[in-house]
Amino acid sequence: MTPVVAENNPFHQMSLNETVHPPLPEVVDAVLRTARTAHRTLDALGGGLCQALAAHLGVAPEHVLAGPGSGALLQQLFSTLTGPGTDTVHAWPSWEAYPMMAANAGSTTVRVPLTGYDHDLKAMADAVTDHTRMVLLCTPNNPTGTALEHDRILRFLDRLPAHVTVVIDEAYRDFADPGAIADGIALHRADERVCVVRTFSKSYGLLSLRVGYLVAHEPVLAPLRTILPFYRVSAVAQEAALAALGAHERVLRQCAETAGERDRLHRILLDQGWEAPASQGNFLWLPMTSGVERFTQFCADHGVVVCGKPGEGIRVTVAEPEANQAFAELAGKYREASR
């Protein structure tokens, strides 16, 4: 839902899972430098970026495919792996784009309710049938922020048939505690059914440049390579991603700052009496079966925009400290008035 924002108020955008950190200076320099050669073809299929990603991840270059954002790569997976008469199993609530992508491919999804705020892997395994072609694991999960541990996914894989591809969506991985989240790349190395989708949109701050990548084995990548010329990453975006990848440790430090602010806001909300699960993403989740529209509009009336999902809850992106504080104060006032 999109609330109406009151005029003449400070505006804080907390409904989109953007990072508050702008691109690093060397990333901006790479964009400007490459823009001067925009009339040339350059590395049309992103071979240099894939080589750099492979070295960074410790995988074979032929297992990496770059695309215009992780969403585009996920849509390509739906289009090549599924179709009429097939389905994809995923948790719910999770990223709302999954059912739309399935519909675009002429297939369907099976939504398995979360247990608490986490994936119910037993129920997801039970939901797999002969018609299932993919299983999606969003970790950290959008919108709840919960992450899946390595051993849990290993046990889950043991229960799945050979014909199912397991797609691990790690868009928010860099905001997570490394000890709290599975190593998707290690799972990929050990199991040909596993592929991992990541993005430069979130932690690296390249959202509008659209750069993502897929790590998978050849049976998954082969059909995607045939359409790669039509789903290319622009030269400017490639160079920006290369520069950002070269500054990975600084990016992680920025993510740690965001995580610290996330945890601070989480403690405030708990102290106010809200129910909110601990998050490993750059956002927090307030479950609400009713009143979502009212609370979302209350925030908008005071210049704070959050993501309301009617009947489910409120997702709040961690933003600048002043924005987080503004939301915390509004949440406190709303809760006090609702008692």
C-alpha cells in the first residue's frame, strides 16, 4: 500500500530496502570514466565482471553469470526452469515478486506459511511434488529479516528430489552476522541443485545501476546463456560493480554500521512493547494482523514512509539515525494511543 505523505513535514523514506550509504568515491569515478566511452561496445557480456566475481567467491568463472539485477536473474530462472503445469515452492510472507515472476513464466507458486517468522523447511519439503521445479529460500528473508543456518539447509537438501533446483536468494546477506547465515556459495559447490542469487543493489549501493549475479552449475546456466545478449549489464554498471567489489571490506563496515543502527531501533521497539523479530537484514518487521493501513498513514502524516502489508505487518528499512529516531518516536506515540 502507498500512503499519502503530508506536505511541509520532514520526509524520511523507510519503505524501500535501500542503503543509506551512497556509492564510494572510486565507484563514482568508475561511472564517470566509463561514461566517456559509452559509444563503444566494451565488454558486452560482462566477462571481466564474472571473472572478478569468481575470484572473489572462489568458484569457477563458468559458474558465474551477471545480469541486470538479481530480480532479472530470478525471472530468467522462472522462465527457463518452470512453465505451465509446474510450480515453485517458497515461504510466505517473503518477497512479493516471486508469485508475479511465476505468473510471467506461466507457472504457479506454492506458498508455505512461515513458522513464527522463519522458513518452515519441513513443510516446504513436504510441499514438493513431481510438478515442483524450483524451491526458493530467501535468506535473510524479506520482510521478516530471519536467516537460515547452514546445517538446516543441508538437512533440507537431503529431503529434496533430484529434479528440483534450489535457489538461495541472498540479496541482504552482507547485513547479516556471518555466524547466523548459511554459506550459499559452499552449498553450491557441494550440490549441483543449488544456485545462489546476489545483488549489488543493497549493500553496495548500486540500486539504480542494476547489477546482480547468479552462481550456478552448467545445467542451470546453459539456457540462460542463450538469452544473455538480451539481458546484459551496461558497461557503466559493470565498472561500478568492479570498483565496489574492490572495496568489499569498506562496504562490509558500512553494513555493520547499518546493522548496529538496526539493532538499536529493534531494542527501542521491544521496549515500547512491540512484537518484532530480530533481523539479519537492513530492515525490521512489525507483524500486525490489523491496523496496518492506519499505522502506515499515521507515519506518513508525520513525514515517515514505511512499507505496509495489509493483514501481515509493517516493514521498516533502517535509514539515517534521524529517520530511525523519528520512526521510533512515532511508533511509541502510536502504541501509547492504541492502548
